[in-house]
Amino acid sequence: MPTPPRSPRTTAAPRRRPQPSPGRAPRRPAPPVPRRKPRWALRAVTTLSVVVLASAGIGHAVMSSLEADIVRVDAFKDMKNRPQAGHGMNVLLVGTDGREKISPEERRKYRLGGAPCHCTDTMMIVHISEDRERASVVSLPRDSYAVTPAHVDRTTGRRHEGHPVKLNAAYAEGGPQLTVRTVESMTKVKIDHYLEVDFTSFMKTVDVVGGVRICTATPMKDSYTGLDLPTGRHTLAGGEALQYVRARHVDGASDLGRMQRQQRFMAALVDRVTSSGILLNPMKFRDVTRAVLGSVRADKGFGTDEMLDLGRAMRNFSPSSSEFTTVPIGRMGFAVEGVGSTLKWDPAKAERLFRSLREDQPLSVPRAHNTARIVPVAPQQIHVQVENGTSTPGLGRRVDAALASTGFRTTRTPVNSATTDVKRTIVAYDPRWDRSAKSLAAALPGSELRPVKGQGATLKVIAGSDFERVQRVRAEEPGQGEYGVVRGDEVGCG
């Protein structure tokens, strides 16, 4: 679809376009920067504040005055041998664990104690299509296995050769520059702009927009962050929203489950901004922008013209034109000497995903007929030990294989139970992983849920004589294609 014609500017000087590098074909005019703030959803706010402010009709002069509040960082200094530019706009959104401006009372209330590691707490690539009709958001897990390019440590000044790290450690070693270089090296996607926000900005932004509405299908409680939400609809203020997107111990899904919640929150935030009266209130958006831009760090190229262009492009943006996903994981718990347990990407699936970004293609594919039952937690995130509770030889191996073939992370070493007269298959679980247990029980029709306090994250299936088959299940997030893409209009209580 052709881009709508722009309204003529009367107050802005003509913007200068960068000249193409020698020997390279001229690239298309850079599309406006999508500013979707991560902390997985958090940072989305900052962007949307600017976007809506611009799309609401705020003038160039006002935007220029607000631009002065942005702290600048040279995220692309002296970078060479970068990936070839594609179509559309790619923005690396980084959420750090900075909390210096949060009061001691709020730190205690929202469990933010301890010194920050000055690492990236959240990282995502936001791609805005060239026709401005689609936004694709790809989460990069902070524990992803990564190899840094050669660089100079920003703290010690020492030069390091490339070495393995968890992805979030690249920021601690080399700041925004090393973060961008590492991401480009891993994805082969050229990053056009860099935006960074910390915990303070996130809380402030959510509060200024009046909170964000989310829905929980089951109670959510996390003793680490203090999150405690009953089933139902909730409007989360800044501090509560931070608890929601930081929670890692709601179920056995850990970081992957947290990223799914962050994706939900981001979609809900898009819905909040684009469907409410905020869009129609320029002064409200001025207040929103002033509240958050004071603690945003952005590359030097993200300026007034980019904000205005983005605002114009986003006028027709809606939750239905957004899609959210996470890099496909090939191996969890990948141990690296001196680094620890990491997440290793699936090389083939990750390459196809990033190729879609480079080629400006949608991440999702048309839905095929799917008879799988919808469950709260994806089977790929549930660890299972199978026991044979009968005297039937080989039943444990049969149940283990059936669960593994449908995505559950079984131990592949079933054992015999102490009891051999189990009639009804049992799913034994630690109450802290009740959502994972319900998902597993759904795959075993007729099974009995049995809570066992202190059992831990691995669920246990004691196969009974009633076992017949394993029912296919999939996560409640309406996934599409191999990446588990969540569309912005598919988030809600139903």
C-alpha cells in the first residue's frame, strides 16, 4: 500500500537525507523510527508517547523543545562491516535495571532492593514496515548465548577479543555500542536506531498514561517481585506493571514465561494508547512525553523529524497491525564455562525469523486447522519426569515418548514408580508451578492433579492403567507459525 502523502511543513527546515556510501546502491529514505519501549512493554510507552504526541498534531516547534530532554548516546560510533540495510526501520529497544531515581519506599514496596548490575534487563528489536502498516517486535532473551565482537572494555579500558557471554552482559562490558554490535552480529539485521530506558522511566510512563489494563486467566503470585494478582481484569499502575513484567517465578517457564507476559503487556499498552481518548488530547501527550523523555537515552540520529514522521506513520497503527514473538530457542540450559547456563537459539528457525525482518515480511503465516487444546503454559517450557505406576512393561517409555513428541521437555529416562497399582494417571506438582501442572494435565485426559509442596520445577507424571493417549496442547497465546507470534489484537480476557 503506498504511503499517504505528507502534509506540507511550514515551520521545519527541509530535512537532509544522508548520502549513500560509495559503491552501494542508494537505500530508500529511512522510515520513521518506531519507538516502542521495552522492559518488555515498558519501554513501549515512551515510544508511544512520542508517537501519539506527534500524530495528535503537536507542531514541529513543540517537538523540537521536547527533543532537548533526550539524553544522547553514540551507539554507532566507528562501526564498520555492518549488515546491509533492508527495508523498513529497525530499532533496538533496551531496558536497563537502573533505579537510582526510585524512592527507598518504592524500592521496598516493589522489591527493587540491591544495587543494579547496569545490565540490560530487557532487549527487543522493533521493526516498522516500510509501508507503515505493520510493527513486528522480536524479544531477545537476556540469557541468550552470545559471542561479542572484539572491543574495549568501557570500565577498564582493556581491549578484549571476542568471547562468549550472556547477551545482557554486552551492555555492562561495552555499553550501547557493544550491545548494538553484538545484536547485529547475531541477527545480521542492521539496527537503525537505539533507544534505552530504565525502571524509573517505565513506572513514570505507565502512571502518566493512567495505567495499563491486563487480564489473568489464573491467579499470579511471585514472592520475588511481590506480584499478587487474582484471576480477572486489572489496571496496573507503574509499580504494579513493573512487578508484572519482571516476574520470573510465576511458573516453571522462568524467563520465557516472563517474556510472554511482557509481550502481552506491550500489546495491551498499544491498545491503551491507540484506543483511548489520550490520542485526542495533545496536552495530555505533551505531559506524557515530558514525563518520560527526561530519562530516555537515544542515538544522535533520533530527532524531531524522526518523531514527527513516526507519529504520522502511526496514525493508522493499531493492535491488529502489531505482532510479538521471541527468538526460537534450540537448547535451554546450555552450559558455557565461565558464563553459566545460557539459552542457545535454534539456528535455522532464528535465521528464518531474522530474514523476515530483513526482507520486511510479516512474521506470522496463515493459520492452519489446529485441534490442540489451549493451555496457560507452552509444553516446550514444562519439564517432566515420567514414572510407570503399573505392572505393564514399557508404559513409562510410551508415555514419555508421547509427551516429548508433543513438545514437553521430558527427561527421556522414565522410571518405575514405588507403586504398581495406579489406576488413574497422576500429575504431581509443586503448587508454585500450578499453571504448568494444569497445562500438563490437559495433555493427559482424565488425569488427577496432586500438589506436592517442595517438589520443585520438574513435574511428575505417574502413568496409570487408564492411560490411552496424549492430547496435543498449545500455549494460550494465540501463536501463529513456528515462532509463536502473538498479534496485538489477540490479547485480552476474551
